[in-house]
Amino acid sequence: MTDGSRDDLAARRGAERKVYEPAEDSGVLADAIAERGRGRLLEVGTGSGWVAEQATTADAVTEVVASDRSPYACRAARERARAGAAADGSPSFGVVRADLVAPFADSAFDTVAFNPPYLPTDPENEWDDWMERALSGGESGRELIEPFVESVGRVLAPDGVVLLLVSSLAGYDAVLEYAAGCGFDTDDPVVVEESYPFETLSVVALTPSSGE
């Protein structure tokens, strides 16, 4: 991907804002949640909370918790959750400021969904702000994908599923190989896939391998 096309994609996804707003990748992840999400669901890196809000309407999802490391994103997500409050006034989903899955209990979620920052970014060209953190996946595009895959199994129920959005920009095969090395079954993983001018977006379902 050229610097120009990367910059174009970043611009279309809100690089001038502090909070990542819904874009094509958000819709692809929401579609995958509607198809495969169930039980208690955690959305990591929620941004504005739009995907978490969509998840509350999925037939098999019973509870939604959204997390983000950005205080601006958490504020925006809480506002969205309050706007969609239930009849008793409770927010439509919970919001926790968190670095990936660090604060959550073991085996707490039936589904964990993540649309990670994945735009490959030269260190010399990083923006060094909250929006850069929401978009940049480091030089490989996998700077947050790999630690997420390493740690998410701890908070996943034994029969749970991870719904991970993977862009072709981050190296689809490299992500699946890494997930397999972390104990996930990666056979026939694609739940939803869409192609765009700059990239192909796939949401893969990762389940703990037998015996893990």
C-alpha cells in the first residue's frame, strides 16, 4: 500500500478526529456479530460505540460490554449507550476503559469482537495522538493484533468465539498463522468478507483448539 493510498484511507476513517467513527470495517464486524455473536459479548476497541450498539440487537447476544483505551472513545461510547437506554434507564451496554482485555475476569465472555488498528505505518510518519492509536498497526499492521491474540483466550469461555477483523493490509495469512500458534482453530474461519479499492476486509472466527 502506498503512502498516498494509506493517507486516503486514514482520511476517510476520521484521522482528523479524536474518536474513530463507523466506517466500512465497522459494518463488516457488525454483520459478523449478527451472524456469530452470542451470549455475553465484549467489543474491544469500541471507538464511538457504534458496533457495540449494533451488537445489542443481535438475536443470540444477551449482554454487551465495550472497551477502549482512549478516554475520548469511552466518553463517546457511554453517551451512545445512554442515548439507547432501556426503559428502566440503564445504558444499552457497558463501557470500560481498558488496554485490550487486561481488566476482565477469566472465561468472562462467550464472544470477543475486535476491529484492531491495522494501517501499516512507518514510525517516522506516525501522528502520535489518540486517532493515530486508533488507526496505526505499526510497521506490520499487526502491532495490536498479536498481543490481542496472545491474551484473549484467557477471558474467553471454553466454548467461546473470537470475531477478529483482518485487513489484507495487515497480512491475512500471517494473522491466521499467529492465531494458530496461540492455540486457536483457524480452519475455514471467514464469517464475513468484503473487498474495497484499497483492501479486503475479513472477519474470522477463532475458537480454542481441541485440547487447549
